Amino acid sequence: MTNEEEVSVLKLTLHNTLVGYLVGFKNGRNVLSFADDFKENTRRPTFSLITHTDFPQVEKRLSKPWAKNQRLHPTLSNLLPEGALRELITQGLKARVDNEFQIFSYLGHDLPGALIAMPMEPEDVPDIILKKYGKVKVAKLEAGNSENRFSLAGVQMKFSMKEKDGRYHISRSGDLGDWIIKTPSTKHKNVPLNEFTAMSLAALVEIEIPDIQLIELNKLDNLPPINLPNEKYAFAIKRFDRAGQERIHMEDFAQILVKYPHEKYNSADYEQIGRILYQYTGDGLANVQQFARRLLVNILLANGDAHLKNWSLLYSDKFTPELSPVYDIVTTRVYRDGETKFALNLAKTKDWYEVSMSNFQTWAEGSEIPWRVIKPHLNDTMEKARSLWPKALEDLPMEEAHKQQLVKHWERLQPEFRIRVG
């Protein structure tokens, strides 16, 4: 008699549309099978750009299940937290940090974007899903500890929280968070003040940002037991994938390019992102013009962390991809001695102090974007930065030593990008 292999099953839905079923085996293998109705629906909500009806080879991509061992497929794996936040969750679950199926099932109610992953009762799993695996038995998934349920990708300690009457608490099952709260770092000084300042400066040069705030730590309720430095503020950024109880779907470029989080720095370049934005988003021209502004702003603000996971598409109408508002702009140079490079290649260089307009022209041409539609936006960004940033920086809360380092950074850039103070 053949022993039955034990599996657990998650039902994946997007805007009340069945996407498919994720089957997890005890040996760590997991398989995502797409529902026939989803594959055949030409107006299906967009699960990922690579499943969009207009994307190349989409039918072939959906025709076979997506199978992986231990890790989930990158489209799903990138929805999970990294680093310390993942460790905090898996400690509560008494699970291994590499057991992504278990973490995904636990966090499936409030993932980034609009995808929902719900554990299925054994009797509710369709026979057609199980037949392809031979002798299997469906096990009921344990709900796990419902305390401190949250999911946001990133290595910092950050939590999806709900604001009520000026106080913030970690969202519970059934209660969607509307703010991302980043607590101060025990390793780096005054990161919330740094990020608030960098994001505020970006907004002054027509970078689209969500609402941001500095929140006193004593206004954060039911935080898990984490170490906090002797600082006053956390950084808060409004979730643009939520509108009240409505979910708005989004995905980052690691998902789009089918890369795992550990590949976010070295597996792509800004030309690939530019090309996708120009060719496959709803307003391709406006999106690449905004993208070019952001590339320049990341150089001006000495942000070395604009990697694949810090660029996203948003599907506000459930179907059409557009560049999302910006997030995670931090002047990283003040925390990394001697840092001179940003995250991905721009026209075959990563060095802030080498980049000039000619690199941006090479980037545009490599992305198949007309240079004439990009250059005026870079010029406008520089004009606004030079006229607005020196005074604004004086009034923003970044610590003084960091301000001085940022001003010195401006002085070292190529002449086209220098900003003079005083």
C-alpha cells in the first residue's frame, strides 16, 4: 500500500477572482496551478505584468504550474518580509525562516497589493487539483498565532499599522493597515529623520510621494518586543496599495523580472526597468519621465538603495500597470563610509560622481526612449533642486551632521548635477 503524501492548499484570489491554488508539500516543494477560468479570461485582473494579456508569451507562462522547492516562485516570494522582520515572524510561528509556504499562509490576509491567500479546508479542495499529484492527503493548516500579523518586504523593522484617533496599532486579521510605520534603527542613527527629509526634498522636484509623517514612538500601540534606540520618532508613509478597506494591487520589479530578493542588486539594470515602463505601462511616456526624475534624485540624495524591490507598478484599475508613487528614498551615504554608488547600473556605471547627462542619454537610448522627451525633465529637476533644496534642507529635521555630508556630496557631483549652498 502506497503511503499518502501530506499537502496543504492555499486558495489565491485577486479582487474576488480565483487566480489558482498553491499546494505545499511537507518536503518543501510547492506548486502554483492557475485556474482555467483565470487563464481563459482576457479581462482578468492583473496578477503580475508577466501574466498580463498583452505581455509576450503569457499563454505559455500560464500553461504550466509554477513549481519551486522551499522558496515560493519569485512573484510570491517577494511579498514576504526579509531579514529581522522575517525572523521575528518565524519565531512566533516556530517555523524555519526558509519555510516560505508557512509564512505566506500566515500572512496571506494582508499581503502587499491585493492578492489574498487563504488556507483551504481539506474537504473544499477540488479533486482536479489533487489528482495530478497522485496519492496525497490534504492537511488542515493551523492558523498560527494571530498576534502581530503583518507583511511588508524589506530588511528594516517596519509594520503595517492602522491609524485611529492619532494612535497607530498593528493591523489584525480583517483590519487592513493604512500606514507603514518604520521604527528607528538600533544600528544607524536617526533614520526616520533622514528618510522624512529625503522624501520631502524629492517632493519639491515633482517626485510623486505618498503622505508621510514623523510619529512619536509613544503613539505606537501593541508593537512586538523589539529593541528600540533612545530616539523620539518613527517614520510613517501612507500605504498606496490601500484605500480604506479596498485593496489596490501592486508588484515590485523583482517580481516583474522574476528575481528573488537576494538578486535585487545584481540581476538587472535601469535600462530594463525603463524599457518595461515605456512599452508596457498605461501612460508609458509619463512613467519614464517620472522614472528619469527619480533616477536623478537618487543620485542627488546619495541613495544607494534604489534596487529592484524599490520600484513598483500599481494597478489602480485592476488591469493597467502604472509606475507607483516613490518610497524608500534615504540618504544612505551617511551610514556607509566611502559609499559612491547607487544600486543598479545606469549606462554601465554605478558611480554617482561619474554620472553626467551623457549617461542619461545613453540610458534613454538603451531603453528605446527618445532623449528629447527625457532631457527637459532632468533639466527641470535640476533647476528646482538648485532653487529649492538649500533653503528647504535648513528647515527639515535631518540631523546636522548628515546635512553637512549631503551638501559635501552635492559639491562632488559632475558640474551638470552640482548644487551650491550659500
